[in-house]
Amino acid sequence: MQGMIALALHRQGETAVAKKIIASLKENALVSEEMGMYWKDLSGGYYWYEAPVEAHALLIEAFTEIANDATVISNLKNLVAETKTNSTLAHHHRYS
């Protein structure tokens, strides 16, 4: 939800507030070599934007558009790649 708010504010010209939200998100993120950058509280919910992959994709968009920090964006993309790899492997083992 914070990513959506940051994007909306940024697109409406409130860049200072959007950058503060992005800084807060970055400060509260966890970073690991294997998983990249992620947040432990992205566990899913009822709405589409609460699903972990969708929420993470939105955060990639927000960091790209607002912060444009290549290192952070690369770390964010690691989790999506890791999730896809694990999902593909689980699907393969289930049906082989």
C-alpha cells in the first residue's frame, strides 16, 4: 500500500513526500544475497495488491520511478526471480 501511495504522490508532483516513503521502505527492507531485497510482512491478503508477487512488482515500479537506484532495483528483482524458480521447481516435482 505504501508503494501505491508513493507512486500516486510522485505522479501528482509531491516528489518530496514520495521520496520519504521510498526511503522508509528501503530502511525497513531486509536484504540477503540469496533473496535480494524484500519485506517480511508481505504475506498476502484478500485484495490483488496484497499478494506477495504483485506487491513486490509494485514496489519495483515505485523504486524505479521515484528513486531510480539500479542496485536496489536489481536486489528487488532477485526475489521475483527466486520466487519464480522455486515455483517452477515445485510444479515440476509435483507433476513428474
